[in-house]
Amino acid sequence: MDHMQMLMVRSATAPEAEISGHALMATCPPVSYVEAHPDEIYPNKMPDLGTGDLMKLLDLSNRLPLDGEITPIMAWVDIRSHPRFWELTVADFDALKEDLKAKIRCYG
């Protein structure tokens, strides 16, 4: 089961559980889907966001008290602003993903 969906199922089925902050993510399955199909993986995908929407997200991220940490949109902007960004290959992105996995923290 998808990690996000597992969090939603847990919050929907355990009365004492609080809903995770993941419920605010664009890829989060709707509660109605989770309740009706708790064992089926929701066929989610990232929404198509234009540059304007991404810039709003970056602006909101910049307002957070992050104490030296960065949000995913901040990381993406840093990657995209590198002068050699357009030279990156799928293998480069896979290597970057593997390297970052150990550094990423989810606070729910």
C-alpha cells in the first residue's frame, strides 16, 4: 500500500488517530476513496502545475520558519537554477534521488 494512503487509512479507521499533514498534499487520495477502498492503491499522479503556481508555493515556503531546512519546492528551484541543469539525464536524477533519500525527513 502507498505510504500516503496508509496514513489516510490509519486516520480514517482509528478514532484516536489524528489526520496527518499529508492530507494537505495534492497527491493525497480523497477520504471518500480511502473509506470505500482501503486496500486499493489510489491511482494518484502529480497535478500539472504551471510556473505561477510553483512560484506561489515557493513564496509560501519562504515564509515558513525552517531553521536551515528547505522544502521540496526550494530544493527543486535550487536544482533548476544550476547552470548545467539541462545536461542532467534520467540516470543523474536517479543518483540524486538516491543520495537525497538519507537526508530527507518527513515530519507528518
